[in-house]
Amino acid sequence: MTDVVNNVPGEVVDQGGVQAAPRQHEHSRTGLSADALQRAISDHLRYSVGRPAAALRPEHYYRALALAVRDRMQDNRVASTQVSLDLDKKVTCYLSAEFLMGPQLGNNLLNLEIEAAARTALAALGQDLDEVLACEPEPGLGNGGLGRLAACYLDSLATLERPAIGYGIRYEFGIFKQEFADGWQIEHTDNWLANGNPWEIAKPDVNYLVNWGGHTEHYIDDAGHSRIRWVPKQVIKGVAYDTPIQGYGVKTCNVLTLWSARAVESFALDAFNTGDYYKAVEEEVTSETVTKVLYPNDEPEAGKRLRLLQQYFFVSCSLQHIVHIMDDLADASLHELPERFAIQLNDTHPSIGVAELMRILVDERRMDWDEAWAITVQTFGYTNHTLLPEALEKWPLGLFGESLPRHLEIIYEINSRFLDEVRAHFPGDVDRVRRMSIIGEGGGQTVRMAHLATVGSHAINGVAALHSDLLKASVLKDFYELWPERFSNKTNGVTPRRFLALSNPGLRELIDRTIGDGWLTHLDRLRGLEVYADDPSFRQQWRDVKRANKARLAEYVRSAVGVDLDPTWMFDIQVKRIHEYKRQHLSALHIIRQYHRIKQNPGLDIAPRAYVFGGKAAPGYFMAKRIIKLINAIGDTINHDPEVNRFMKVAFIPNFNVQNAHLIYPAANLSEQISTAGKEASGTGNMKFMLNGAVTIGTLDGANVEIREEAGAENFFLFGLTEAEVEQVKRSGYRPSDYIDGNGELQAVLGLIASGQFSHGDTEVFKPLVDNLRYDDPFLVCADYASYVECQDRVSAAWQDRDAWSRMSVLNTARSGKFSSDRAIAEYCDEIWNVGPTPVTR
Ligand code: 26Q
């Protein structure tokens, strides 16, 4: 082991025989050379990690390097803040209950363009960068697509040099860790902060008080005006933790501010004085549970009250912070809020912000209602991420009123004025007024958060063209008819830095060699690859890269679940949350059909395939958990049957997360995007696969529609009912038996599951699944089965023509430019936020 801690800072260390030139002018906190980084790591090992040289392990080098990298970003951060303040630049605030950031070190090295320097610096200290990177725990502060989208957008905002703040919750426990026991999902807590978090800077002095519960009172203010004040039952303190967000290849460094809940000291003191010390401690414990754990989606009943508190807590802290910044701007009054800040609501989770900003402006700043309302609407934008009625947030009125009594009054006032506007616009249309009300009737009164978000925003958008159209035609139809100009589409995107350059270095190099490196910030330039799609030597290199990525994933799968995958086989992959509308079970039916065909006819020669799955089910989602068990069960049967495992294998990768996603997307030949048409708002995994040269098999749902448009219909495997057909089938009384009875193969497949073929004769375990498909099938698995299977046969045939497949693969990557989050963010900035670039030059 190198005696690092005894190296004098600034001393030049031998780097594998090459003597580095001394760079004394490069500061060890900011220098980007290998030498400066090496000194920085040594300094942090000594002064921040504080371990004797003999006790240093890779995780200590991880911490030291992370701190060194953070220093460099922090330097850019200070400059970025200064420039945007000096120039009075408008700032985007992205409010999201979830930020699924994934590991930071590799991405930050990439964005600072110091990967090679860091590798050299570590090598000089006897460490391997990859081993050090592997030490980072994943900050899994999100469920899936929505949280990851927020993270991709932060990357693009910084890269496009737009001033931005991400605001969210610092959950102590992120999304649960998934393991399998006998094929069943087991959840474990994700204690991601156990070894500290080198990326964040705690800002105990940036803290705000958040009220909760209690009642409201009228009073007369000094000027003799009648006013209302909120007398809370409980007060909680929010403390800021800041994580720097470095743009790629630029100086701009933005910030993600996550709020953590604390007890208010004075509360504890009160109790102490009355002698109730333990009550004070208890109070502290209750306060701190607010940011304890991330709730899974698809759990409608889980922790309702606490979930509302989480939402209000982070939104109130964020808005107080924004107002505080406004107060600090010498030349600005709160009336200029919409010129200084654009606040985007990432789904309805932060939509209480509409009422909270009104409360701050009217109650605390004594602003006139109409003025306050104009400011509020001009400041907020709302992004909708779902059409599923069961996923639209509604709070029972009783719970809401007990928790946020003043906000309920404000919402009543907003609603009353809003409904007057509706009546004026559509005289006599009583039914419309009822439909549009922010307060919902039926099954008990509720506060409809999507209505609050829509009424309180000047811009409302969906996340893919189809989704935005459906939004205007279904859940927000009435609102569209009232304010058509407020609606637009912003098709999602993903960051090519993390999801190509970082996770697929082989492909990155091949593309760089072929068309230069400008594509990483101008993804449309991937079109330059099109002309190579028919070049035999390029195709061979393309296949070599894919083969190596498949070998890398195969190694991971072998170590994780002990299944051996052959990298020469087709890798057919479906990774995403487990949900009935995403139809992992449709894929399972196809796998069983293939299994059955081989068993019936052992001479059959079919193109060998590895079926790979990944994804978590909400802990209380009965059906989703059974789908996981089913896939693991068929995998068990197939992988151990020598007659079958020559042609097919099934592997369910446990604990799908950003970290293992890096290995998964680059290894795919076929991307499964098979949701029931009209149900997947956009999807972003579909984009990550396309970027990495996978060909999609999919329905006309979400962004698949646009992926197919871009790739060309001949480079996309389309199957299934359209959204209009789905609705038609449902309207005319869908009966799955109509499809099962007419399809002997489907009957046989369902029969095999029901018979216990994959469950050691147990006919009970999958009965709920099979019965659901036979008698209910809410997501039309049976209706789409024949079309899916026929399409899969076309996929198998296409795979046999290696060159034609490579061509499709190259063209998919070449035409994926639209799906960069840079394109999406540029649209948000130009069309909703009016936030321009603020280059930082130093
Ligand atoms: C709500 C209430 C209580 C507890 C949890 C929740 C909750 C949490 C997370 C509800 C929904 C979510 C996440 C939704 C989500 O990820 N939606 C996905 O958003 C992506 C980005 O726009 C789209 O690509 C996907 O189509 C959409 O499903």
C-alpha cells in the first residue's frame, strides 16, 4: 500500500514510470490535472477521512476522491451563483418529491471531463478507479420514471447553462432494496446514508419552520384590517442539504436542495422546563420521521397523512427559500416573482404549493388576493405524468382540513372564484362546474390535486405527444376547453451523458471515432451514423461493442442470480416497475409459449434468446408480486431443463436501480415496451434502450409512438391494439374468454400455469393471476396476446439476418437524438419558463 498520507501535498509522485511535470500553480482544491487531483485525494485522506495509511481501503479513497471532486464543483457553483445574481437571471425551480440521482462520482468526473486524470491520480496511489467507483451507494430517492426524469433534467439544465434549483426531500431511507427468497420479492431498508454522503453540504443555517394541524383565527391587524392567522398544532423545522449539479463541459454548476426534518428546539425546551424531558425527546423523534422514508407508488393507502405532510413540508421550505432569495435581491419586490423564478410542479405531489404561495403572499405579505393570484399563476407550471384514474392524487377533505386548515380555506376561495369563471364561460352548464371543481364529490369529499395544479398554473403539459393529446381529451378535457392556450406537450428525454457516455464507454468511443464527439451535447448529430449502417466493417465494430456489453451483463447476472447467459444469444430485456399495465405477464405468456413449443417438438430449431427482467413491485401490490414470483418460477423450470435451456434462459435481475441499469441498457438487443395502449404516459427506459442500439418491440403507447416515427416503422416491431381500439373493446364489454376460447395456444399456456407446471404442482399460487386474466384482464393481455406472439416470431426471423439486425440497431441509435433531455429542457426553457442561458466564464 502506498504511504499516501505521508506524501507532502504538492509533491510529485511517480505515475507508473512517467514523471508528471510539477504544476504548482494548480490549486489542490480546484486543479483539474492528475497531479492536482492526486494531491487533493492525499489531502482529503489525511484531513477529511482521517485514517492511518495502513488502514485505507477503497471506500476511503472513494470518499477522498468524491470530496476532491466536490471541491471542484463547489468552485464552479460559487461562480455560477455570482453570475446569475449579477445579471439578474431568471431561475428555474424544479419541485419534485423524487430525485432518482444514481451514483454521482462517475457522472461528475465525466461532466468535469476529468475521468482520465482521476484514473491516473488513483493509479499513482495504488488504486483502481473502477474499484473505487463501485464503493458508492446509490441515492435511490425515487420510485422510477418520474424521479429519474427529474435527475436527467437537472443534468440538462446545468449543461445548457440555465440557472436552476432542484427542490426535494432528503429521505433517510430511499426506495427499498429488493431481494428474492424462493422467487418472492423481499424488501430491505435502504440505509444509503450509513457511511455518510460526501456530495451534500449541510446548511443548518438555511432552515425554515413548517406548521401543521391546528386551526385558524380571525384578528384585526395594526391597520385595522380583518385578517386570518393559522395557529398550528405542531411546528417542524426543515434544514437544507445542498448537492452540486455540474453541467457537462461547462462551468455552470447548479444545486439540488433537499430538505430534512428536525425538531424545533423551543418545543423541546418548553417540555424540558415543565420537567417532561422524555416528551421533548419524543417530539424530536416524531418530527424527524417526516423525511424518514420514501413511499412507494401503487400504495394508495400507505401512510396517507405522513405523505401529505412530506409534500407540504418540502414545498413550504422551498417556497420560503425562494421568497427569502427575493427579499435578498435589493432591486426586486415580490411582484416580480414570475420574472425571477419559474416554479415547475413535477406531477401533483408538490401542487399544495399553489395554496402555500397564496398563503404566504396574502396572509404573511398582506398582498391583495387578485394580485397574489396573478403572481401565483404566472409562476407555476404543472407537468402531468399519468392518466390512470387511480393514480390521480385526491385527499379526503377531513384529513386535509385537520392537517392544513388554512390551505383548505384558501382552496375553497380559489375554487369559488374559479367556478365563477367557469359559469361565466359556460352559462347553465351545471354538470361541467361539478366536474371541474377542485373539491370532488362521490365516495366522500376530496381535494383533487390535479385540478388545483391545473387552475394554479399558466402552463400544463403532458410528457409525450400521445399522452398530451389524451390529457386534453380525457382527464383535463374541461380545462382544455376553458384555457386551450395553457396546454402543450413536452416529450420526455434522457441524458446521453449518463445513459450513453458513462454507461456504454465502448459505444462512446466507437461513435467518437466515427463522427467526432460533438454528439454528446448535440444528440441530433448521431444522424451522422446513418451512412455507416450499411458499412460491413462498421457493423462488425458495432456488434463487437454490443457483444462485450452483453458479456459484462452476463457476468453480473451470473454473480447475482447464478444464471449463465450466452452473449451470442439475443438479449431480450424488460426493466421497469412491475405493474399490470406494463404487462410483464404478457411477456411471461410468450416465454411459456416458446417453452411449450420446444417441449411439444424437441426437434424445433428456434433462435436462442435470453429473457432478462428487472423491476420492483410496490410492497403492498398483490398482483405485481405474483408476477415476479411467476417469472422467477418459469425461469427456474426453463433454466434447469436441458431440453429447453439450449434455446432459452430467463433471468430476473434483483434490485433494478440506476447502478445496474448502467450494465443493462447497453447489453440489450430487444427492448420490451409492451404496455396497454393509452396507459404509459411516456416511458423513458424505451429511450435509454434506443440510444444504446436496442430495437423496440412495442405498442403505440407513450413515447413509443415517437420512437417509431424517428426510427422508421421498418426498424420497430409494432403489435397490439391502439388506444382507440382499447377503448372500443372496453366500451363493447371486453370478455377475455372471447380471446382465450379462440386461441388453443393461449389456452394451453394458461393451463400450464394453472396446472402447477412451474410451481411443483401447486395449483393455488398462480390461481389469482390466471383467474384475473381469464375473467377480468383489465389491461387486455389476452386481447393483445396473438398479435404479440406473431410479432415476436417476426423478431426471431429478423434476428437470423445478422446484417439486417445490425442495420436496425445502428439506425435506432442514429435516430435517437430527439430523446435527449437537452431537447426537452430547451423546450421547457423556451416555451414555459422563459429561462435563457447564463454562461459562466472565469
Ligand atoms: C403518490 C401518492 C402516494 C404515494 C406515492 C405516489 C406516487 C409516487 C411516484 C405516484 C406516482 C409516482 C411516480 C410516477 C411515475 O414514475 N410516472 C412515470 O413518469 C415518467 C416520467 O414522465 C413516465 O415516463 C412514465 O410513463 C410514468 O409512468
